[in-house]
Amino acid sequence: MNTGNTVDLAALYDRFQGSVLGNDADPALHFFHAPNSICSQKVRTVLHHLNIPHWSHLIDVFHGESYDPLYVRARHAGCKAAGLTLSARHLGTTSVTTSGCDACVVPTVIDRREGTVLVDSLRICLALDAGQGGVLVPEVLLAEIMAELSVVDDLPNYQNLAVHVVSDKAPRNAFAASKVARCDALLAEYGTDPVLREAYEAKKAKEKWAAEELFEEGALQIAREAVTSALDALEERVTGREGPWLFGEQITIADLFWGAELIRIDDLDGADVFTKDRLPAVFAWYERLCALPALKSAILEFPQARIGAKPLAQV
């Protein structure tokens, strides 16, 4: 991890006090996440499903804690170690393949013993599962599972979320615009530090792009149509399949990722795109997914994880 970036992990752990989940008094994994972050929810679900002991460090994204310099340094190092370019455009999805890496978001997993910083929910979850023998990604289903994960990763989460977390009186791009302002303030304070300057400048460019490009009515309609189209295609794939899960009798990571996404779609769009009458096969599968202990503990019953139409914060 030769990035020219000095990461003080001890200070980071102290800054975001954590609690241990699991049967290990001092597990190696430190998980930084937010209750309502969809990417955090995916990692949280996999950790809970695989019963992996870890330190849980909650980050308040609505009060800007994911911009904390200690945290940003760690994320910056993780992005560089993974060979990922910092994102300067926001395409509305969670895919680092198409949008690049963001040093100011959750989730992040740090393996204290290995000294590795893992970023990107998809990469994190694949690494976690590989460490447990690949129970959620069996080799025989690898290509099919990765195809499903690619669809999930490219869903336009940001637009559908951002218009719900601001007041009705605020502009639709207010959430993104508030992040631009936050980066300006941080650059004024930390702009002489090359690592932090690079991270905050990239984040500012990304959110400025979002504020200018993603929230006009035409762009929002494209996002809504993308979700509707993805669900229609999913209905075709699920219809007629044998077994309770996407690939039969065995739960895979594709089930868990889709479960998190369907909960979010249900919360934000509800009857607009996701109903039992319109998507009977998907809805039946969704009901089974919502009964899974991991999705219950990681999202459905996790405090402040659900997002509805009521604004969460003035930002």
C-alpha cells in the first residue's frame, strides 16, 4: 500500500469507537458503516449471514463523518491499493467500475492483522465470502452470480435516494449541492495536505457533476425507467425457476444483494414500480428474502436503516 499516505489506524479506531459483534473478543476485522447506506447494508448482510466476528464502527453520514480526515486517509489508501481511480463524476450507481472510487463514503473494512483496507461493497463481500470458503459464490454458479451482481451494482440508487432526504421546499439537487459545499470547507482547512486535497477535490467534482446532471426531470425519469426495466427483466429470470432462491435451493450472494436492493426500492418507490400484481414472482421471492435472519438483523430491524418518503435531515 505504497500511496504516500500515512494511515493512523489506531487513531481511526479511537475516533469512531466500535463494538464487537460475534464470538471473538477482539476480531481482526473493523467495519465502518452507516445504518441507511445501501452499500453498508449489503456488507452488513453478508457479515451477519456468514456470522463473521467484527468490530462495528457506525458513521453518521448525514453529519459528514465519512469526510473525517482520518477516515478519508484510510479510504484513499484502500482505493489506491485496489488500483482504483478516484471518481470525479457521479453516474448515480454504486459501481466503482463505471464511476470510480470515492474516498468519502461508506462502507470500509479494515483487516487489522493483514493491514489491508477494503473498499467497495461488492469487492468487500466477495473477499469476505472467499475467506469463508466461497459459500455464497459457489464456483459452478460464478458467471451467473456475477451477472446478477453487475445488474445490482448499476442500479441508479443515488437519484432515488437523494430526492427523499431533503425537504420538499429544497431543490432536488440539494443533497449533492450540500456535499460540494462541505468539500469547499474541507479544502479550505486541509488543502495543503496532498492526500486530503486529492480526495476532497475528487469528491467535490463528483458531487458537482451529480448536482448539475442527475436531478433534472429528464434524468430522474431515466433513473426511474432503469429501475423499472431491471425489475421487469428480473421478473422474467425468476419466473419458473425451481427452489426458493434465485439459483435453486442454495442462498447465494445474489439473493442477499437483491434483497437489500428490493427493500430499498420498496421503501422509496413502493407501489410505483414494485407490486405483487405487476411482479408476482419477484414479490414472492422478496417475501422469502425478508424472512432471512441476516436481512432482518442487517436492514429490516437495524436502527435507522429504513428510508421512507419523510425527509431524514435538512442538508
